[in-house]
Amino acid sequence: MSGRLEGFDAEIVRVGGSFCHPDLGVVTVAVRRSGHTFRASWKNGRLMVSIPPGGSVHTFQEALSRLLPRLIASRPSLILDEAHPIVCPGLEIRFRPNPLIPAGIVATPRLPVTYVEYSSSITPSAEALSRISCRIAATLAETLLLPRARQLAAEVGATPSGWRIGRGHKVLGTCDSRRIITLSSMVVFLTQELRDYIVFHELAHLSEMNHSPRFHALCNRYCSGRETGLRRALLAYPWPILR
């Protein structure tokens, strides 16, 4: 994002909302009528910001920049363990120690449940479990994502020339000049409605290869009038893995 605050605008400072910060991830802003100062804290892995009413975009950005080093330093780690599985549509990834495993971490991708097992003598980091979960998603993504994507394309009368699964973590979908749509395997970790939103977004690019008003009107029609809400929900989504 190169420093750009995706989804941030004056409306968020006025009434609240969420946007994506390149260093802090999803930031949720609440305007508190009883508040008098800029407050920021982490909750369930997401930065929650409380601001008083009547503030300006400049004041907000200045306060966030001033607190940025402290907020980055205090950011909590992702939690993945036996008590915190990854649950998404069609797939659950569970983590458990196995005394029969001498060392390391093993997993065989299966639907609907994949077990990630590790030696009882180790406590794997959330980063390691996140990496293997992403590999599991990459293996199963074609089965989990493409049948539904083809169904949605048929429902709206869109005709891509092909579908692919990619492994990029930041870009969730692309549509190229050959009309081939690529969905990131990271889409596996989204809710069903957000998976559908990613598909509809790329289907709209078959007709409009930009983000013009015509593109958004078409995408909004595909999304049954919910494009803006779904876009904001995606920005606010608490990812269960490290991206």
C-alpha cells in the first residue's frame, strides 16, 4: 500500500468506520460524543480507535502518526493453537500435539477437517502454524472456491475464459486481458459472502477493466446492492492467518 490508507476518508472521522493501514492492518474508528481525546488500543488483534466528534482528517492522521511506533510495538500476536482452530466455509483446520510425531509439524490437507499435528515436545509458533495453514488452503482452494465461482458467473451471465488459483497474499483476485480470473488461495479464509464479493468484483472487471463509476454500478448490481457494505466488511475482516 506504500503508506496509503485504503478506505480512509472524511466520513470515517465524522461518523466512524474501518479502513486498512499499511502497518497496523484494519483500524476501526468510533466517534464517542463523551470523548475528549484520541484513544487507540488493540482488541482481538484489531486496532480500535476512539475519537471525539468534530475532528478533522488532518488531526486524526497526525495523532495516528504520532502513536504509530507505540502501536506497532504493542500489537498482539496471532493466536493459533488447540483452542483456536481456523474455521471457514467448507474447511476447518485444527491444531493438536501428537506424541507419535518425533519432530516438526505435519498435515495432510483434507475436507472438511484438516489436522495440523506436531511433536508433543514443541510448541509451534503462530507464524509456523499460519504458514502451514496457508499451504493447506492453497492445496484445497480449487475445490473450495471454483465451483461456487462458476455458479455465480452463470447466475449473472458473465463468461470468463478461465479460472485459476493464485498464491498471492495481498491481492485477492485479478482479471487479465485474456478474461482469465485468478482467485488467491487466501480467499479460502473469508466468509462465504466475502468470497462471493471477491468473485463478483472480478466478474465485473470482464466488462469494465478499471474502477470507474460504471464498474462499481455493475459490481453493485452483481452484489444485490451491497457492494459498499461488503467492501467495508472486507477491510474490517479479522484474518485468521498472517498475510
